[in-house]
Amino acid sequence: QVRLVESGGGLVQPGGTLKLSCAVSGSSFSTAVLAWYRQAPEQQRELVAKIGRSGNTRYADYVKGRFTIARDNAKNTVSLQMDNLAPDDTAVYYCNSGAVTHWATPTPGPYWGQGTQVTVSS
């Protein structure tokens, strides 16, 4: 069984920074790919970034150069460093995991965290 617990969300001003963390527990098979998704009110849930077991990364175009995803396999965590935040980044951010299959497909992994709210004031 996989458990994902996010932390680090909060309220920041435009241009500010925030770092999200996700504590990961479960099999190596089920957590081969870790990802961050976000969902704003009345919008579809969208991929922010994903990272493979060995550190390969992929980012959504709208966060490239601003956000950095990283994983620490020894500590069983995945983080999302968010710089130069804008009001459009306001959303609930979710940690996600899945098998290696999910690296090459747009389908999210089957495991989700509860989400953490990120609010960037206007």
C-alpha cells in the first residue's frame, strides 16, 4: 500500500517562493514515478512535474524555469521548489505516484495524497 502526505502549502505574495514536500511510503515498484499535480477551482487537474527513480524529470511548460522537482530516495520524499510564484499558480497541489509505466504516458499514477493548498495573493 502506498501513502503520500503533502506539506508546505500556504499563502505567499506574487514573486514569492514556497517549497512543497511529500512523504512517500510504499513499494519501489509503485513509487517508481513521483509527480506533482495541481487543480485550481473549476479547472482540470494538470501535471506540474514528474520525476523517475534515478532523477529524470519532466515539467509542464508553464512552470519550466520556475519550479524544480526533486526526490530523496533515502528519506523517501519528493519535493517541489516553487520560485517566482504568480496568482495563476493558486491551486491545490497533489503528490502522485505510480509504476514506471506512468513515465511515458499522460495517465497519472493510481496513488494520490490529500493535497496541500497554495495561495498566491493578487
